[in-house]
Amino acid sequence: MKIRTRLLPGIGVIGLGLLALMWQPVVTNSRSWAGDQPVVSASPQGAPAEIKVPQGTPDAITAILTRRSIRDYTPHPVPEEMIRLLLEAGMSAPSALDERSTEFIVINDRNLLDEIQKFNPKRLQLKKATVAIMVCGNQAKEKKAGLGFWVLDGAVASENILIAANALGLGAVWTSIYPFTERIPKVQKMLNLPEQVIPLNIIPIGYPAEQKMRENRYDVSRVHTNRW
């Protein structure tokens, strides 16, 4: 199997401000669907589509700034409606050349999760999760073969899923498969993936059994204007 890759060069009101955000813990309660607020958007064909946002969902900036990697979950199952929203979030990510090369596998089989966890036994997040989303890149959909845009597409789709999970009061974490060459063929065989479909990561999802405070990661030394 040859994996074609190349190193590449390269709604709501915001709480009480950034000070409040710095102390906001990860939300651990379930979002209520009783007070869903419909938001009208456009489907790919331009027809109106209704998006139901669960009551209590924070705005986008809050969801981004308070996102943390959560590895411990309660046994409470994640509703299918939330998984659907996470998948919609992933598919709403930008795609290089509009390739839309990212594929998603929802895994809720306990035996499969346990088997995949064995590839990285020091990390127990897959043992704790009741469901996970595997993000894959379909190289057969590449318009420019060999540029490796599938990696970028999968990365931004994964980030959308992680942020959306936080917004829904769920915990999630990126668990790598790619670029570990020993893991990729094992996962492909286990899940019967075509050779051209490369598993990028698996994102375990669940209601958090741990709380993490927001980290202020803004570092002015990493900001450059016009030139280095």
C-alpha cells in the first residue's frame, strides 16, 4: 500500500467576556432538546434547511476558546441526534479544491473500540467512550493526486467535530492513527476499508467524567505582522 503524502509548506452572545471564559469549565450536563431553536441555512442545492440547535448551546467563540481534550467519559450514551450534528459539523469544514475527500465511520461496537484501543494501550479514552467517529481520507477523490490535501481536509473536519462536541456539552479528543504506519493497515483490515481510504484519526465521544478549566493559550510572541 502506498500512501501518497507530501509535507506541505506551510449563535449567541459571548458570556461575560474573555475574563469569564478563562474560568469557564468544560460543560458536563446534557444539552436539552426541548427548547431547540431552529436556524435557517442553505443546503448544497440552495434549498432552505433547518438546523436545530439544542438549548444552552454556546456561541462559536466560546466553544472554540473553552475546548479541551477530554479522555474520561460517563457511561451515558450519546444521542443519535448529537452524532448527526457532529457529522454535519465535520462535513461543513472547508475542502481543498472542493475535493470533499473526507469519509466518516461511526463506531459504537464495544469490541471494535477495544481492539482499536490496543494500538495505543496507554490511552484509555476508547475504553471509556460508548461511541467514536473515525475520520478518513479517500485518496480516490483527490483531484491532484499526491498533494496530500486529504490530510488537510480531514484535519479541519476533525477540528469542527471537536469544537461542536464541546458546544454540545460532550467531551472528545483526537486519537491518532495516521501517520503511524503500523496502525494504518491494521485499521484498514479491521474495518474493511478500501486501500485508497486512509484512517487519519478516531475521535472518542462521550459525556465528560472530568472537568478541565479553560487555558489561555494566546501567546503574543507567536504573532508576527507582515514579516517575521
